[in-house]
Amino acid sequence: KLERVQLLVLKGSSGSGKTRLALEVVKRCADSKQIESYVLSQAWISGVAEDINAFLSEGDAVLLVDDARRSEGLDAVLEAVVRNPGLRVVLTVRDYAFEALVHGIRCSVKSETYSLERLEDASVRALLQVDYEISNPLFLDKIERIARGNLRIAIMAALCAKRDGYSGIESAYGIMDVFYDKLVDGLEEEDLVLLSYLSVYAPCDFKEGDPAYDGLLSEGISHS
């Protein structure tokens, strides 16, 4: 699709495979055209706009902006697309943020949107059998029930099953623990509280006066 448009939007729910697909699209585009490829994550780092202007204002290149609505440099990217016809951009966005994203895309930029739906159970089963060599019906049925069409969870469950057998997939919470425990190991209680707030409220666009906004401030969460 990047042969026809400058900007490709991949939208879907969390864990639907947006980033995995976007990386493959960017890699294939860069390889076929022999051009540079870049990835802009959602990290909030000063100087992003300046880097975009320096590297992407002219010449052929392909850029992935992952979780686009939460990337600081998004506005600069969209400006660069308008100025540079040789720039191709792939944006990933979650369903809830899609309308706000497309509202900011100029009509002068030719774009297309591709929606990723949750996987059918048959597709999950095929993935487990082909990519992870899981053939036991008990394992397949259990992972299907846990994943409920979510590609990320299906892969996480498959890895747990390969490592620990059936005991590794008895609980969806246990699967999450395997992958995320190390991230929070050693954190203080107040840091864990902060992370719990962020996990719930980070996608929300609060303004002063919203009850949840005021509640976060009262808990010591900085508005910055």
C-alpha cells in the first residue's frame, strides 16, 4: 500500500499485532526501495521535532510511528509528510484514539487505513500449531480461551506452554506474571501505585475540572 499512499494507518485493539505488522511493512518498503527506515516510539523526549526536520524533510525514507497518538513528534511527522513527497509513514493507533488521529491528518496527504481485527479461533490455533509446534488439543483449547483472539496473549501463552507445560497456562494472570514481574521487581510501593494509575489512565485525555484529573492530582500525580 505504501506504493500508492504516503501515509498508512494501522488501527486495532491492544495486542492485535499492529506493531508486528507495521515493522514488517516498513522493512519490506525499505528493502525494496533501498532507502533508510526509522522508528519513532511513544517516548517523550525533547528534540524529537528537530530530529524529524533534520532527517526526514527531504529525500526518500520510511518511518514507523508506533502508538501514534501518544508520540510527541506526531505533529512534526505530519508536517514532514506534507513537505517531503518521498517520505512514507506507517502509523499504528488503538481503536479508541483513531478518530482523534485522523482528524489531525491533512486532506492533502494521500492516506489509507487498515483495520486489524481480533483473530478467529481457527487462526489462533493455526499460529500455535505452525509457529510454536503445539498440537495437543487440551493446550490448544486452553490457549484459545485465554487469548480470545488477542495475538499478543496467544504468543505469550504459547511461550509459557512450551516452557512449563500445561501448568504454565492454567491462569491468564500467571502468564502476565511471567512477562511482567521482572519489570516491577524491586519497585517501592509508591512506584507501584503510580504504575497502576498510569496503566488505567494513561490513554485518557484529561482536562482540569475532570473528577479523575483532580483525583490524580490529590494523589500526588503531577500534571506534567
